[in-house]
Amino acid sequence: CPSCLRGLQSAWSGVYHLAWLSACLTTSIPDGVAILPAPQNLSVQSTNMKHLLTWSPVMVPGEIIYYFVEYQGEYESLYMSHVWIPSSWCSPTKGPECDITDDITATVPYNLRVRATQGSETSAWSTLKPPFNRNSTILTPPGMDVTKDGFHLVIKLEDLGSQFEFLVAYWRREPGAKEHVKVVRSRGIPVHLETMEPGAAYCVKVQTFVKAIGRHSPFSQAECVKVQGETLPLALALFGFVGFMLILVVVPLSIWKMGRLLRHSCCPVVVLPDTLKITNSPQKLISCRREEVEACATAMLSSEEPFRTWI
Ligand SMILES: *[C@@H]1O[C@H](CO)[C@@H](O)[C@H](O)[C@H]1NC(C)=O
Ligand SMILES: *[C@@H]1O[C@H](CO)[C@@H](O)[C@H](O)[C@H]1NC(C)=O
């Protein structure tokens, strides 16, 4: 009967609708109950291979909101049935940002997602669109410190992490000068570039290179230093002064000391004790020695006199 058929039809559509509704519910709320609003405006700021994920904070008056961040590299999304991995530093985190530098380990697209929690309440996940690839990082010219150490041209470069190499270009400032390039891999320590010629100026500029993404930063502004050719370097002047002072002190002292030594060696024993005097010794010899001693002593005395008064 037609009415029977219509009843059956509506019953079927009712069942269909129920099934659709339940399917819809289970897919949109996989775990927990979505009561909190999901974080919005996800974006990644990436400069010099440091990556920061940010989002607009979820506001609930009088409540502290925590956020959970998860990521999925190409490998996880293609070969591990879409496994999501909790971010190393943001599971959970309090502020509306997350340093994901340690999570991004390959130059492939990464999916990133965030959700808010408060007690047992959670929000739905918000996913970054489009996925993040670290090859889009902004590379800035590195900081550098160009100095001269005597006649040595020395450069110290900003420490940007182990992935960075520096291409240092330097040249003598004169028409038609040849540019030299040095690749520097050491970080944060002074590097010797060149021994400079007196009176010449030298210029340096530098750019970074990141092998992992195959990209260079722009060059920094050139910085120049000049070596004075005429005036003595300070170290040399100081050295000269110290030397002069040494001569002033040591020479008179050594002359005085020499004088004393000479007196002791040339006039050994001046007076013998009476008990040691040999009575039958030749009087002539003793008197001769006396004379010698007298002459020697007066000579020493006269040479000592100027120093006494000087001191
Ligand atoms: C997202 O960003 C836009 C502009 O940048 C802003 O107007 C909007 O309020 C933000 N959304 C939230 C949820 O904060
Ligand atoms: C980054 O790599 C992707 C391929 O993975 C490429 O399509 C894109 O152009 C690259 N972007 C930059 C800035 O090099």
C-alpha cells in the first residue's frame, strides 16, 4: 500500500539522518568536549633558522589557559599514518607562542597544530595553513666586529648556531684592488684575516650561508680600518719607556756593585789580626802591601762618592 511505503521511506531516512549525525559528532570531537574556542591566526616567524609559532590567545576571564602544540613532518604524514608528535617545549605552554626550532629538523613541509585547554575542557585543534618549511626563513646579514691587533686584521662574527657558515670578503682600499674571500666556520672567536701594510686601509663585508637550505644572506655593510704608518704603536712606545727606566736603574746599580766587587778582589785582606802576624815576615812586603791597599781604598772611595750623593 502507498501509505505503508511512505512510512517505510521516512523510517529509512530517519535512520540515515541519525547515522550521519553520529558520524559527524565523532569526527568533529575526537577526544574531550570542545567548549573552549580554538586558537586563531596561527603563523610562524622564522629568522636565521630560529622558528617561533604564534597564535591569538584564547580569553576566558579569570582562568589560566594552557596550549598544546603538535607537529607532523613529511615522514610522519606519509609513512606513519598521520601521527602527530608533541612539540618538545610546548606540551603544554602558557603563552600564545612556541619556539619550534628544535622540532623542525628537516627541510620539508611541516604541519603544525595548537589547541587550548583549561582544566578538563579543551578546544578543537587549529592547524597552520599552509604548512611551514624552514627554507622560507629570513636570513639577515650577520653582526661583525672588525678590529686591528697591531698589523693584523681581525674579525669576530656573531654566533648564529652550528648551521651557519660565513663568507668573509676583504680587500685593500685602493683602485683595482683584488677581493679575497675566506670561509669561516668557527663561531664567536676572533679570526685573523690578513697582515696589513702600514698606511693602508682594509675593508671587510660578510654574508652567511646555510647549507641545510642552500641559501645565502645578503652581505653586511662594508667596514674599513686603517693602519697608521707614521706613529709608533702604543705597545712599542710602552716597551721603549720600560727599557729606558730599566737602564736608568740597572746601570748605576751595576756600576756600584762592580766597584764593590773590584774593591774586594783587588784589596783582599786589609788588616791581619795581631795574632796571625808572622814576626819574621819580611817587613818590606807588608809595607808594600799597605801602600797598595791605601791606594786602592782611596780610589774606591772617590768612585763611590758621586753615587752616595746621587742616592
Ligand atoms: C586575527 O588577526 C586579525 C588581524 O591580524 C585580528 O583582527 C583578529 O582579531 C585576530 N583573531 C583573533 C581571534 O584574535
Ligand atoms: C622551499 O622548498 C620547496 C620545496 O620543498 C619549494 O617549493 C620552495 O620554493 C622553497 N622555498 C624557498 C624560499 O626556497
